[in-house]
Amino acid sequence: MKLKDFAIERYFAKYEFETEYLLSCSDCDGLSKEYLLSLGSPGEIRYWESLELGYNDTRGSHMLRDAIARHYQTIGNGNIVVSSPGEANFILMNLLLEKGDNVICMSPAYQSLYQVAESIGCSVSFWSAERNPDWYFDPERLRELIIPSTKLIIVNFPHNPTGFVPDRDEWEMIVKTAADNGIVLFSDEMYRGLVHNGHVDKTVPACDLYENGVSLWGMSKSFGLAGLRTGWLASHNIKLLDQAEAFKDYLSICNSPLNETLSTIALNNSKRIIAGNIEKIKRNLELFRQFQERNRWFCDFPEPIGGSTAFIRLLIREPAMEFAEKLVKETGIMLLPSETFNYGKKHVRIGFGRENFPEVLDKFEKYIRGKTGNALNR
């Protein structure tokens, strides 16, 4: 297998740790170890202080899997395999797919959701986002994409980068489409719980609704703990999970007991942690609404329902990549252009999960309205 460069991650690698301001991050601010430990129960803290840094259970510690299982309706300790989120995605694609298979994936999408399948030799049919007037994925269109060789449907809600979340009826239609055709549904739920804009999260995890539904969740987005590199697959397809555990022997083998313990504490305090992130996102969304109202000439703003990102269309002459490169060099602000999503040249992703968002947005507005601003769309 020969994988193409991961365009989004390569762009972040170029600027994320070299520039001063980030306006496109999809995660929330990282929590400190001290804060997380302050939330731990006496038993969890004793466990932390007595940790031995040897090999760990390949499937994930029982303590962690018990904490994970409490976040599902029908999933138990044995229905979970813990790994890094990217590793889980890579393992699943390699287990389920062969050259010549067809995969349906949303578009725009995080590249790893479809690139591994393409590298295996699969054809990929893209379920494209529509504007209605905000971003929307039509479940009827998904049904039309299925062909006899379709082996996997890949969805991501709340969606990165648009922030779309289906309502309950739409979500049940998506799951039913997979079930009616006997197709595995891989549901990337990394932004689970981050629903705002007056909506309530009613999308039950795929693994709770369908025996061949596989849910991916983890610490990186909802919890602001990307550095723990903890994620997991949850499913009633035990055979598939057993295969995933065996495949993992060729990769990480096991997870860090340090990271698993901190992840357990976070899961046991999920309501508090996720609520704090939602409040931050909502504050920053309101600031961006006001920014867009003042600068309607510059961009539109299809408002996200969930997640920590939005995907806006630039109303200027320059391609998104050209504008972003100029922006970062002249101001130190990194903006992620739609070229990295393989989605045209007119959109950029905005991230709302950072505490310094007001400062970055103010600097950004001064730039577009400054010496170069008047020339952007003339």
C-alpha cells in the first residue's frame, strides 16, 4: 500500500508549531494534567500514583473499557477495542476492504476516512454536502450512491468541517440504508456531544442502533485531550473487533497506561468537560456571527449545528490557498484552505474551540479591512 500525503496534516505540520495564531483548529484547548487529576476520584488517584509502566491489555484496560461502555446504551466491556483514533481507522479499512470494493464517504471529509480505502484499491463514491442554505447531507442521496460492490459507508457527525448534524429521523434513515443493504456503517463520532446552536444531540451512536455499526470516539475533540492519543472502536460485531485486536499486534500492540488512566478520569467527568467546551464554542460562534455581519463582502457563514468548526466560502478573488499562504506570512495567522480537503478553492475552515479566538479574530479582521482588504475582491 502506498498512501498519498495527508494534505490537512501536512499543512498543519508546516505552520501549527511555527506560527503565532491558529484560526482553523478542529480541537478544543488542551486540558492540563493537573486539572484532569483534580477531577479524579480517590480510587483513580491511588491507581495513578501506583501505575507501573509496562505492557497493557491490547484491547484496552478493563478500567478504561468500563468507563467507555457507560457512554453507550447496548455496548459492554467486550465490545470495545482501544487504540489511537487514526490507528483504529487504518485497522478497520484494512480488515473490511479489498481491491475492487466500493466505499461511500462524505465530502468534504478528513482525508484518512477515504484515502486508506483508495490506497487499498477501492473505488470511493462521495456523498457530497449541499447548501440549503446551510450545509446539509441528504439521506436520499446516500441511498442512491449504493452499488452492488459497496462494502462500507463512512459518516462523520458532527461533521468536520461543516458542523452538520442530522436530526433523529435523518440519522435513522442513514442507519437503515446501511442495514437494508447489509453494509457496514463506520461512524466517526469524534465530535460527539459538541452540539449547540439551539439543537439537542439526538444521534444515538451507530453501534447502539445496528449490529454492523462501528462507532469511533476518543479524547481528541469532545474532551480537548488530543495529546492522550486515545480512541476506540465500539461495535456488536465481535468478530470484527477480535480481528482489530489481532491487527493491532503489528502496530502499537498496546496503549500507554498513563494515557488510559487519564482518559478514564476524563470519561468519568465527561459532562463537566464537554459542557465547558460547548460554552467556549458558543461564545466564539457569536463573535464570528458579528464578524461576518460586519464583513459580508468577505465571506458567508453557514452556521454549524455541532462540532467545533465551520466551513465558510470566501467571496474574494484569490483562491483559498493563495489567500491563506499570504495571511500566515503577513500576520502569523494560520487558516486551513479547502484545497487541503480536495474541495475546490473557495472555502476555509474556521475553528471555535480555542480561548484566544477573540484575539485572533480581531487581528484577522484588521488584516482583511486594512491595506490589502479593499483589493481582495476588486
